[in-house]
Amino acid sequence: MKKAFAITLGILTAIGGFVDIGDIVANSQAGARFGMSLTWVVVVSVLGICAYAEMSGRVAAVSSRPVFDLVRERLGPRIGLLNLTGSYLVTVLTLGAELGGVALALELATSVSYLLFVPVVAFVAWVVLWRVKFETMERIFGLLGLALVVFVVAVLRLHTDWGALWHQASNPVPTGDENWATYAFQAVALFAAGMTPYEVFFFSSGAVEERWTSNDLNINRANAFIGFPLGGALSLALMACAAVVFNPLEVRVETLGQSALPVALALGKLGLAVVILGFFAATFGAAMETGLSSAYTIAQYFGWQWGKYVKPREAARFHVVLLASVLIGMAVLFTTIDPVLLTEYTLIFSAVVLPLTYLPILIVANDREYLGDKVNGRLANTIGMVYLVVILVVAVAAIPLMVMTGVGG
């Protein structure tokens, strides 16, 4: 019963933690501009994160070491440092975007400028990261993030033309005045939102934090193959709401408040209150994950003691990096960059570093020295290799598309 409960709770946590500020922004913008014609990108990215999350969780469960810890040992310090540099920069920028998302959610609730909330949010985030146990932190914010299920309810309550949505989803082409360049840019952003590097760093390190062993591989599979797809369904609900409300009017989504508007139209003030709670929980939970991932990567590369399963004084350098990462994220927001625009940039930069994240995972997942008979099978390797090709294409195309379209036009 205990293991069954752990699987169920792990699934719920994966659902609530999947949708962060990147998914909220990217899916809402895609629905408003292209209807459901980019549904295929969400499906592809969910399948990819399922495959690689399962690999990273299996590596951690069998070896009792997170993937990033093994990358330096397996690939050497130089490649490991390149991986670390790219991953940390993207993750700390994503942390800034998530802190901005929390502040924007509070602005929606209070009508007070989000900039006034930024230092408060950063301080509270650091205190939670410092003092709250890993399991408690993950599950509280993950489960509260389930409030975003309200988007599923909203799309059912709106005057939805399901035939039109299906036609859009089954015809993956630009709509209206959009061109192939902007369509491709949005596809790259959506793909990066679904396969953000910090997800696998956190998933792998979290498996060690929760002391998974080879006996917990079923929990790993449940999180990867059930939780993430259900989280992807929430992303599609966000896209569908924007497609129903904004796409016919040719209105673009540029703020977090606009992302919430379809729920308010369908369910009134109560629905709006629930969606603000969902935005707050999902973005705060993602801030916890990105903050920890920033510190995980540096501590694991240098071989420091790390994690919340040890006392802070025993992992002092880990907590110093964690605090520094939160301060950097806050400093980025104090440049007054729009958090939504920051999110768009971080998604493109994430796309560029995707090969640095996922190639090492595939290599380590095939290493019998670490995994014994738990290495990848033929199917896992085939899927992994196909996705590596896709990831390389996305990484090469990301910056040119950003320049050509002016960050999406």
C-alpha cells in the first residue's frame, strides 16, 4: 500500500509540476496565434521528456547517483564543464522567469506591480529551499499546481467548436497572416518548453533525494509515463482555451492575465481565483525546481556534498550556490525585463543547449559499469537516437529563427 501510494502521489506531483511559466506562455501564445495546429509539437515533446526522464530516473535509482554526477566521470572534465556552463546559465535564467511568474500571479491577485513582489518572492523561495524538506516541498506545490485543471473545465464550458479544433490539430500549417518562419519559431519554443533541461536534472537528483533504488523502478516509470503525459494534457488545455477565445479574434497573448482570461470568461471570478492559485503554485514549484537544479549541477560537477537530505551545514557550498542563483534570478528581473519576454528568450536558449543535456543521458543510460543489466534496451535507444536528431535540428534552428522573426514577430 505504501508503494502504491508513492506511485499515485508521484503521478500527481508530476502533473502539477509539469506546467511552468514556459508552458503557460508558449502554449497560450501558440493557441492564440495558430489555433491547435501546433498540437503535434506538444505530443512530440511529451514523448521525448517521458523517454529521457525514465532514463535519468533509472540511472539514479540503480547507481544511487544523479546523471549530472556521472557525466563528468564518464565524459571527462572538459565536456562536463561545457555541459555545466550551458546548463547553469539557462537554468538560472529560467529561475528568474519562474520568480517573475510568481510575482505576476500575485499582481493578478492584487493589482500591485509585480516588481514590488520580486524581492519578497525571492526571499520566500530561498527560505523554503533552505528549510523545507524535499518531499514536503515537491508534493505541496506539485499538488497545488493541479488547480490548473481548471483550464480543462474551462474549455469544456466555453462555446467550443470541437470540429474546428480537430481540423486545426490535423492540419499542422500556419493560419491567418502567419508564415512558416513564425510557425517554426513557435514550434521550437513549444518543444523547448516541454523538454526544458532542468526537468531531467531535477528528476534525476530528486530520485537520489528520495533514496530510490532498483526496487523503485516502477515508481520511476509511473512518474515518467503517466505523470508527464497528463501534465502535457494540461498544456493542450491551455492551448485550446487560447485557440477558442483569442484565435478567431486574431488577438495575441502577451501577458499572464490574458492567459487566464478564457477561464474567467467560462467560470467567472471563482474560476479566475482558482487559475491564479494554479499559476502561483506551478511557477513557485518550478522556481523551487530550477533553484535546486542550479545548485545540483554545480555541486555535482565539483563533487561537493549536496541535497536536502543532508543538513545545510553539511552542504554549505551547495546552499551558497542556491542562494546565489536566487539572487541572480532576482537581479535579472530588476533590469525590468518583461518576465514573459524573458521566458521567450529562455525557451530559445534552452533549445540551443538541449544536445548538451540529452546526449550525456543517453550515453550514461547505456553504460553497464553503472547500470549492469538495467541499461537501455533496443526500443529505448531507438527512441533516444531519433530524439537526438530532432534535438540537434531544433538547437541549430533556434537562434536563426529568433533573429529572422524578431523573437516570434
